Amino acid sequence: MNADSNFQRHVGAIVSELGDWLEACDYAGNDPYQLDHLITSASQRPVIGPAVSALRQFLKPYHAFIPKRLFASSPAIVMAQVLGDVLSAEACCPRGEISTRRAKRLFELIDRHRSPLVQSYGWGLPFSWGGADHYPPHWPTTITTAIVLNGLLDGIDLLDRERVIRLVSSGIQFMLEDCGYEETQAGPCLRYGPGDTRLILNASAAGAVVLMRVGQLLGRSDYIDLASHAAECIIAHQNADGSWYYAPAHKEHPVDSIIDSRHTGYILQNLSRLNAIFCDPTIERALDAGWVYNKSKLMDGDKPRWSPAHTWPVDSHDVAQAIQTAIALGKTDIAETFLRCAVNAFYKGNGLFRYKLFEDGRSNDAVFIRWTQAPMYKAMSLYLSQSRAA
């Protein structure tokens, strides 16, 4: 067995351990945003509130200083995004009794953990997040709903097909009616969530892929057309250097000029999926320019960068997304480079991946099921699936 085969077998063993860990937890765990929720709650209290709000902003880049036990002090909970990511991963695994059993359990949990805030099927985070006066528990979003719907579409052959179609159809209704989309001169931008009128491009890209897939499944040309026009909007807002801002200026909203590896990856991965169907030279040019920017500004050797200006800290979620982005764009050598970083620098053994690495050699070894475990399971399972197909 050559070195590549040995590495693939090693990744396969990790995927097996991680899948067993997720199932043993019944897909419940902790999340870094739970700490955000605790701080948000404290920030609303008199006297200490302003100080806690300032502390929230200060601590975010310095998670190495926060004890792991504090992150794990919140109860384990089920998060829909985990369920969608893991179901996509199970669909990448060889079909058998284990993947079928897990898929059925994931479907049960997806059905049970929909947001109670809307009548259609939509999903969000089961705690408040984003700071005071932002998002309440279970506020459903396009990005989380898209991850869940993609999981269901990926795993449809492991499940009751008619039940999946009913649930996915309701999820599309949530995206189009409860969320809707912003009309711009460049085309429609699917909204992040109900009442949110910002142009959050990565969420629109994710929603567009689901629209395209469901349009193909149900023979709905209107869904496919909307997905195509949403892609036009995303491309129109690409910067001259190939990057995308998190949200360009729109109406009363100023530009949110954050550029990072993770959200750039979401856009590249989803535009690539759209272009696999549309074969549009305009999308192709945007992908080429976006990848050139990503490679030159958002990669540092085997690590995704925190921002165009800074490599550190390196976040395991970013590594998992970097693997998926490279696979989507056919950059298999780069995908394996990131995968080796995940295995060598982030894997703790027994199916567990640490949260962050810092430049001085320290790490935050907290294990988060949504932020770390599920994305790694999806990325590694996708890599193995691609390797088997090659």
C-alpha cells in the first residue's frame, strides 16, 4: 500500500471513530455560540451589562484563554445544522446497515427540531446569538435551512423518498415566503432570515443551490430560474480582486467588509455546484477569480487564514470548509493538504477534533459538535467518497 493509500486508510479510521462518537452522543453536543448566549444574557442585566458586552467583543479572538470547562458548562443540545451536515456525510459513506440506521435517526431529529417560530419547515440555532437585540432562540435562517435541506437531498436514497420531498418542499416554502429575497439591480438575493434585508451573499449562494436541486427534483423551472438569477447577483457583487464582502451596502445597511476563508469558501463551493448545472462562462470567470484570490490571500501553506491580513488563530471549522471548497473546485491536491493539517494538527484521537490553534503553540481543545465535529465528518467523508470514485 502506497503513502496515499495509507493516508486514506488513516482518514477512513478517523471517519469511523467520528461517526461512532456522533451516534453515541445522539447528535447532541456543545457549541461556542452557547457561551455567546450566556454573555448576551448577562449583558442585559443592569450595572454589569455594559462591561459584559465589552468583554464579549474582547474575548472572541482570545478563546485560548477561556478554560475548556467553561465552554462545556452548557448542556448538550441538538442543533439542526449538525443533523444536516452529518446526513450529508452518511450519504457519502458506503451504503449499509449503519448508514441507513443513522440516516433514519437523523431524519427523526430533523423533523423534531424544526423552528417553532414559523409554520413551514425552517431551522435555526436553539439559543440566542449575535449579541444583545439580535437573534432569539430558534430564529430560522436560510443558511441553516439550506444545510439541512442539502442533507436531506443527499440522503434521500437512505430515507422514505416521499417524506423527504414533503419536508424539503416545506423548507423551500420557508425560504421563499417566510424569508423571501431582496430585489436588486443585479438580481435577487435570498434573505438570511425573516425580516433581514441585508445582502448576505454566502447565505444566498447556499439557498440558490437548494432551489436548483429541488427544482430539478420536482421539475420546477421557476426554482431553477430564481437560482440562476441569484447567482448573477452574487457575481455582480464580487470585488475587482476576486473577493466578496460578507454583505455589500444595501438600503439602510452599510457594507460589512469582512472577508474570510470560511464565507469565501461557502460562496465558491456553492457557485461551483450551480455552475455544474448551468455551465455559465460568467460563473466560471467568477470562480476562477475567486479561487485566485482565495489561494493568494486566504491560504498559508496547509492552513486557511483567519483573514487576508492574518493567519492566526486557525479555526478547525475553517479547515473543514477549506477541504470542502477545494474538493468542489477540483483542487484535489490542495484538499489533501488541508486534510493533512486537520489530521496532524487538530485531531486529538477517539473521534475528537480540537477547536483552535494559536501562533504561540497553544490550542483550545474544546470539542464542539456543530462547529468542529460535524463539518469535519462531512469534509472527510466527502474526501473518501471522491477517492473511491477516482
